[in-house]
Amino acid sequence: MYDIHELVIVGAGPAGIATAVESYLQGIRDIVLLEKDTNHNSTIRKYYKENKRVDVDWRGQKIELDGHIYFVDGTKESTLDFFDKILENHSVELQTHVEVQSIQKQEDGIFELFMTGKSLKAKNVVVTIGRMGKPNKPTYKIPPSIRKKIGYTLDGCGEGEKILVVGGGDSAVEYAVDLSEKNEVSICYRRETFRRANPTNQTNIANAIVNKKVTPILGINITALEDNEGKVKVVFTEIQAQTFDRVIYAIGGTTPSTFLASSGIKEDNGKPVHNEYYETNIKGLFVAGDITQESGGSIALGLNHGYAIACHIKKDV
């Protein structure tokens, strides 16, 4: 163990792992990778259904990989296996169940990362926490008595339930189609079409609707949730209220602005400010992955961010 680490990375998703591995390949050995969840890539584990396709060209973006990590198209399972293996093959210390509260640069230029009951010191810090680490939640209040009936992933879903999925992107469509195999499912989206979803998911949801496996509630907004004898009564603006056993929200995530602000990282239009090496307004403090992107989600871009940061840190070592 070192008193002052060469590099500490906050968040063990693709960008975080890439930063660690690429830094190792650049000759940096004192690397600590912190993850608040139980394992790396918690977003993929929680928000991707089984056998979900994971493509290099996310949403049609053609990304040339810059670094040494050769990532290819696959599934949720093969992607997790891939990152398992590259972590095993490089000396990166992964610490799980560790949530960083804030990062402060001391007068001597060393960063201190504050966590519950302890802190770490580092010469360089990279923040790669994803947007889905903070999923978007509805603006209206959720009655405490039905909170267990409200979810943001498929965790807790059973069979034979009447379920409402809220959202119009890939996750929402995939949740609805997947759940419709063993449940009565409706999908509510404020727009008239699912144009945010990729072509495959647009086809799948269209087929599910035509075959009456999923009931569409499109161009409709929700104004409130109420407790109806332990079930969820959903109040809509344009149609009558309906009652469901469970409601799943898949409405994206947001940049963790409070955390960034507490660490002194400036933002512009909801994104952290950074230069071409993903270094923020604070020298030695970098950002990478979803929080730097307009909509997030591209693993390939996250891998490239990690490579660029590793090269820049090595140059300054």
C-alpha cells in the first residue's frame, strides 16, 4: 500500500477500467479503482436485460478504438466476461462498496478522496461515474406506501403482474418487450413514436404492439401516482387513471452535478468542463465516460477516453 497513490479512479465501468488498464500498460503501477457497487460495470449488470446486444458502434456511432483494449460486439454476458478478464490480466486494485463523497485538492497539490470513515490520497484522480448511477426519477411525489412497487430496473418483477413501463428509449422498450412474455404490460411515453430507440428495438416494440402483447400509451403524460389498496394508481393528463401492480421507470440518468460541484469541477450545460485530455479545470483531476457525453452510453468512447487520459498522465509523470 502507498500513502499517496499515483492514480485513483472513481467508477469501475468501461471508462474506469480502460483508464486503469491503459495506465498500467503505460507503466503506472500504483492504481486504485473504486466502485460503490458490488462489482464492476454495475450499470450493465442492473440496466441491461439478459442477452442484450452490446455493440461497439453504439446507436450507429462509428468509433475507431485508439488504445490497446480490443472491444468487439457481444452480449451483456460476454461484455462482463471481457472486462473480468482484462482486470484479471493487469495489476489493478479494485475496491468495491466504496462511495466517494467528495474530492479535494490540497495545498501541496495532492488530492484527497473522502469516503465514509476513511480517505485516500492520490496524485491524479479520474472520475468515471455514469449517468445511470443516478437514474432520472419522476418530478411528482411517490407515496411511501407504494415505493416498493416502483422500480428503475427489472429487479423485483415477477410473473402475472400488470406492469407499466415509463419511457421511450432502448431500455424502456426492452423492458416492456421482455416483461410482456409473462406479464400484462403497457408502455407510456410522452411522444407519439419510439424514435429514440435503435432500429431493432423499434421493430420489436412495433411487433409486440401489433400482436397485443404490449399496450401503448403514447403522447400521454403522467401527473401523479396514488395508492389504490396497495397497488399503483397512475393519473394521466389526457386519459382516465389506471391501476397497475408495478411501475418501472426507464427515463435515463443525469450528471451527478452535486458531486462534481462539491469537488470543484465546473460544468457547462450540464456537462463537466474538460480539455482534449479530459482534464477538468483542476489540474490532475479528469472526467471520462458517460458524464462527458451528450446522451452517454458508448463503451467505445469511454475506452478512448481512458487511453487519452492514461497517455497524458504518463507524459506528466
